[in-house]
Amino acid sequence: MQKITYTSDKNDRLDSCLQNRYPSLSFGKICKYNKENKIKVNGKKQPLSYRLQNNDEITLFINDLPDSTAPLYKFAKNELSIQYEDENILIVNKPQGLICVDNNNTIADTLINRVLNYLNYDSSFAFTPALCHRLDTGTEGLVIIAKTKPSYDEITNLIKAHKIIKEYRCITFGIPEKEHDILNTYLKKDSKSGFVKSYSNPIQGSLNAISEYNVIATRNTYALVNVKLFTGRTHQIRVHLSSINCPIIGDTKYGNIKQNNLLKLSRQCLVAYKITFPNLLINKNLSKKTIELSTNNIEQLFSKL
């Protein structure tokens, strides 16, 4: 028997909570265990659609689960695509659909939890390994993780100073009028909807966003586009390309829904495929180096359009 106290105001469904806590536990098994009365909430059987309340106690009468008292990261999947590693830095290829960090600390399978699991992290570490930047859940690609505080400070300061160049590849529906351009606008996120809008002039609460793009190839009504980021705003590339009427295919928030449905796409076609470092003082192994994905699904898909 194991007990879990749900501590969140998100009101997750019971089945979602269990799948987040135990990534190896399939939905089929959860259904089976619930039918067998092996899952109780506050001592009572509940449908899997039950919305959990803060401090609800979930009791599992299941013998083959990991110890529920273990840290949450211990339940993350043991899957990590490592592109570079030394004593200070880890660079991984985050898969599309994986969240970088769960601020509510209720989802086990996040990128940072996979990293902590891989590094066998425990409380004796002088520094908790941390992401130096993030990607949207729907975006795949390279993410830098620092293993030490000095390396974290150096990388994050250089990112803020726009001295680490991050490049992306994407496919747009619509071909940009210019083969090359720098998009320099102001972005503001609506806190309720999470939708980001682009403005030509600054407004209250907006942040300056700069993206440089180059059209690599065109095919029918589609373009394969390379984008360099000089700022790292929320949804920046997606919003910028949508603002010139060339949204990323597969993007359900800023894209062309009808076109996405015709292509039967379940993911946005955007990958962070290259990171170029300047001269580094602490992370010397990466000085003036470029880390690049050798292959990515975006270019393979474009060749089939």
C-alpha cells in the first residue's frame, strides 16, 4: 500500500495525476487497478475523471510501484538524448511533448527530472543541476543544463547578453516575402489565455523581441526557414512568423488550423537544432564551439511535402 498527498491547486484528473507520478504506469493498468478497487481517494473509490483537490490523499493498493516517498525525479523516465557532456555542462535534445519544468512539482516526467535522475542527484550535491534556458513543450531541440553554480551563472549571463546564438529550423505555411529579414517587435503575453501578441511599438507590459530569419528552401506553399534568436521571449518564433502571415505548420495556437488538419499534424514543426558559444572563461571546453543536431525531423518532413 502506498499513499500520495496531492498538493496543488491545478485540480488534475485522478488518472492524469497517476500517469504524471508514475510514467511507466500505462492508462490500461490504471483502469484495471481502479476496477479492482485498488485506487482510493480519501478512502473512497472515485472515477478516473475525478478532479483532485489540494491535500487529497490517494491510496494505492498496488505492490509493484516504486516507493512513493522517493523524490519526484526518481519517477522520471530514464530517457535522455545527450549531445554533449563534461564536468560542468550537459546539453541534451529535448523531445517534442516533454515539459521542461513543472512549477507545481506534480509531474514526474519532466526534462529537469530526467536530468536529475541521470546524474543520480541527491541532497549532498553542492548545487542542484539547473536548466540554463527552456523550450516550449511542443518544441524539440537542444537545451543547456549546468551542473555547477559558476557554469550556470556564466551561461545564463551570456544568454541574457545575447552572446550565445541559438538557431532553429521550422516549416512555415506560406512563403515569406523576403528571403532574409530581421523581425524586431514588442511582444506581450495575456496572462489569462497565454496568447502572445506582437506590436510594432512598445506598449505597457511588452518586451522587445528580435528574430533573424533566412528562407532555406521553398516547396509548393511551404518554406523551410532558419531562425536565429537574439532575445528569448515566450513563443517568440511562433508569434513572429505568424505576424508575417507565415505561421509554423502544426502550431495549434498561432497556426493555420485548417492546414494543420489537412496535413494531419499533431506537432508543431519547430526544432532548436544549433547552439554556438562565444569565448568562455569557466566552461572552456565549449569556447567558440557549435553544438548541432546531426539530423532533425523537420527537414525530413519538408522533403515529403
